[in-house]
Amino acid sequence: MLDATALADRTILVTGASSGLGRAAAVMLSRLGARIIAVGRNEARLIETAEQLAGTGHLVRPFDLSAIDEIPGWMKSLSAEHGPLRGVVHSAGRHLARPLQMVKPDAVQELMQINVTAALMLAKGLRQRNVFEAPASIVLLSSVMGQVGQAGVSVYSASKGAVDALTRSLALELAAIGIRVNSIAPGQVETEMAQQQRQTLTEEQFERIRALHPLGLGRPADVAHAVAFLIADTSRWITGSTLTVDGGYTAH
């Protein structure tokens, strides 16, 4: 069971903490006692997140994850200044809904860089000497689109399928040094990003998506609870898994 001290004295880095699932995860983990390093590109939005966190000692650290080569060194500097990390939640990501004939190579590269390569480099950064304290946990945000097909989102689906594959291999590689690696595959969750996507759909199209979720659309807290479970010792015997949190979407 998770109690209010389940993550006490643990420092957790959360990317994409300026909004949506990243913000919800940061808030949830702080309520369990974690010290949060909130990461994102928008400092003002990160400060808004920090104001919602429970407890004290949290940090706001603006960083652009597209600077791939800088991630390991940046994480080493963070740990040298603030102590070793016990976990990383990679919630930052991009979505691309575009028919195949309109897909451009640059857009593919940009999406893969944040969704996949940044995840890989965060894991590389964490495994460095003195950057983490075992037992540690990495949670990557995937999507049900990595498990099922849907027209118009082939690039996004490919990136999330890659996240799930990355999860399994990293889990095997890092288990020996005390780092667990898991991913979460949410269905449609009511976030700001989802609202933006909804504006591109007709009401009929959106209702069709809603109907595919037998338990209805998700809320950010639904995913945040799963993040907390995988970060905490409640999941000490789980690694290399993708936890599907989708209101029944993939049960069809």
C-alpha cells in the first residue's frame, strides 16, 4: 500500500512537468513525500506546477530535451548539486496526427527525438556513477497507440511502440545495478493536449473515440496513480513491463 511517506527523502526527476500528465505525476509523487525536480521548457508553467506540489524542497529546472547530447552531463550536474536521484519519470513528448502523404522527415525526426531518444539519454544519464541511488526506478510514458493501429498517427504510434521495446531492453541492462524500468500506456486522457486534438475533430469523431473507452475517458490522476505505483517500492518486483491504463480501450 502507498502511504503519505512512501517516497519520503527520495528525489524524483519529472520531465514534461509544466502541464498534463507530467504535472499530475509531479503533484501525486510530492503528496507521497518525494522531492520533485520539475523539468520542462516553460519556466513560468513549471513554477505553476511547483506551487501545486505538497511539501518543500522542490526544484524547477527548465531544460530543452531536444538538446540530446547535453542530457547526461546536465543530470550529473543536477545530482552533484542536489544529491542522487531515486527515479525519473519521462512524461515530455510530442504528438503527430498526419496522414502518410503529408508526413515530412523533419517532423518524424523531431518527434522521435523527444519521445524515444530523450528517454534513452535520460536512462543513460541516470545510470552514471553518483547520479542515482539504488533502488531506483524509471517510468516512461508510452501510449495505447504503441499497441494498436490507427490511421493518421503512424509516426506517433511508431514512437510509442519504440518506447515499449526500449523499456524491455533497458530493464534487462539496468537490473544488475538496481534500476527498474517500466512504461505506462494510457488511453485517451483529458489533458490540454487532448483538448487541442479534439478541436481538430468533429463531435461525431470525438464521440466515437469516447465510445471506445468502456470506462470513459481518463483523468490525469488515473495515470499519476500508476506512475506512483511504479516509482515506489510497491512495484519492487516489476521491471520491463508496460502497464496499460486505458479504461478498457485495448480490450476490444
